[in-house]
Amino acid sequence: MLLGGVVVVVLAALAYFIFRTQPIPVDLGAATRGEMIVSVGDEGQTRIQDIYTVSAPVDGRLLRVDSEVGDTVSAYSSALVAIEPRSPQFLDVRTRSQAEAAVKAAEAALTLAQADVGRAAAELDYARAELERAEALARRGNVSASALDRARLEMKTKEATLATAEAALRVKEFELETARASLIDPGSQVPQRTPENCCVPIYSPVDGQVLRILRESEGVVSAGTPIIEIGDPHELEIVVDLLSRDAVRISPGDAALIDDWGGPTPLNGRVRRIEPFGFTKVSALGIEEQRVNVIVDLTDPPETWTRLGHGYRVDVRIVIWRGEDVLRVPQSALFRSGDAWAVFVVEEGVAARRRIEIGHVNPDFGEVLGGLQEDDFVVLHPGEGLEDGAEVVERSIF
């Protein structure tokens, strides 16, 4: 009889352990107090605030740029490059024929001008002799005063005619030089370089560093051709394009945190400007998004971010809310229950569903306004199989 009772108890205990519901292993977290930040952000890019593009001021032959990227330059004292006059162009058959004809015409015109000078000189000599004879006769009283005046007038007229002919001769000589210059071939005459005809130096317009050399090799350039970009690397800003719905949540003066820039700690910044013009950008998933550029100034001392340069990638978070001593719960513990937020609170190994009031939310935490106490334990990542009143056990990490 006693043996039968023992067997019954053993079988009952065995059945209990076999058929009883096993506790569900879960990950646990706790409601804690601490700092909480709500931010919006995206990838950003550093850029120098003012970049100056130095261009060719005149047409000519650009000499090779000796400056290197990173060189320090001073405003209006550092010569960056020089431009010298370019060689004449090749002449085609038609243009050369026209130029040769122009030279012959100029030579003929010069011969005609020389003849005019000879004629004017002869007429002047005759007028001078006539004046001398009239003056001699006037001293003896054999010529009237009016005849003497006419001789003098004729003398002055012939002097003016000779001066006019000589001036026309000089004009024809210059026209001949011009016509012959149009026949100069590239490389046929290399004039000796002098300070007057050598080159046009181009100076840096600001103090800073050479950022980029757009045209390094020697060659012919037109006026306005970009050559070098210059800027001050200490005047660095960050531009980040945010979704338009996020951009309307921030204001100038909001604090910003710059992560993943390469340094050991995040950098601090401040929003300077939110551009009023949005633009469409296609995301990596092929979705068209309306975005707005936000300009952020770095507020840390320059020596902390001196390794940053123009066009570096960074991650920017703009703080739109900050709490110093906030009761918070891990965001992974939250789920929707009807129209409210809820969590599973664990007490003595039993999970109890509890609705709570949530304020601000960020990717890590939710601000608890009511329904939880500090150090309450909650289930992280609650699965669909977890129900109210279920027994749970903390999952071991080993």
C-alpha cells in the first residue's frame, strides 16, 4: 500500500515536470534616468565657406603652374601663374593670298606717298625761291606789298603741304608694317622677352591655401578659363541635406553633433542657416525625396578638427530636444497596444502587459511620462508568442 502511494506521487511529479509550461526566455532591460536627446540628421559634407576661382584675365599662353595643392598663398603678393602672348595662328591659302595682296597694296601706297612728298618738297623749294626774289625786289621798291604777301602765303602753304605729305608717308609705312605682320607664321619670329611684352602675372585674391589646380599644363587659354581654386581651410562649414519634413523642425541656433568624422569624440556645431529653397533628390532605393540644405558651423576650437578639409564626409545630428534627467525606457521594449504605447513589465518571473505614457522618442529610448517607475524591468523585443501573465526567464548570453 505504501509502495503504491510512492509510485503515484512519483508519477504525478513526473507528469508535472513533463507537461507544465516552460518559462519563455527573454531579454530584459530597465527603466532608467539620464540624458536623452532627440535629433534629426543625415550624412553631411564639409566645405570651405568662400572658394575663389582664379581665372585667366586675358587670352594668351598659360605658363605651367608651379604651385602645389596645399601651398599657402598671400593676397595680392603671391604670384600663382603667368600668361604670355600667344603665337600667331596658321594662315590658310585664302587668308595668306589676301594678306600678300594687302602687303603689295601697302607697298604701292607707300610709293605714292613718297612721290607726294617729293612733289611737295619741290614745290616748297620753288615757293622759297620766289619769296627770296620778291623780298629782294621789295627792298628796291620794284614789287608791291600785296605781291610780297602772296609770296609769303605761298611759302607757308607749300610748307604745310609738305608736312601733310610726310605725315601721310608715315601712315603708309605703318600700314605696310601692319600688312607684313599678318604674314608672320607661328614660331617664325620669337621676340625677346622684356618686362613690357613678357607676361601677365596672376596673383592670389585672398590669404589661404591652394585647394585645387584646374589647369596645370602650359597651353593657350581664353579669358575666363578657370585655373586655380583658393580658400581658407580655417573657415570650414558643414552642409547636410535633410528631408523637408525634418528641416521644418529645426531652427537657426540649434545645437548639432558631428559623428563619424574620424576623431575619437563627436564635434559640436550650431545651425547657422536653413536654405529656403528645396530640391528633389533620388534616394538609394530609387525614391524621390524633397530635401533642404542646412548649414552648420563648427563651434569647437579649430585645433580639434584641423585634419578636416574641403569635401569630407561626416554624420550630422541636429538636436531638436534635450532632457537632462529623464525617466526613459529602451525603445526596443515599446509596442503599440490599441491606440497607446505598452511594455511587458517583469515581476517575480511573470510578464505583465502595462500601458504607459510616452513623450519624446529617439532610436534608443522613449521618454516615460507615466506608467513606469525607475528600475522597473521590461522585456526587450517582445515576440508575438509573449502574452500577459506568461512566465519568463532572462535569456543567458552564454
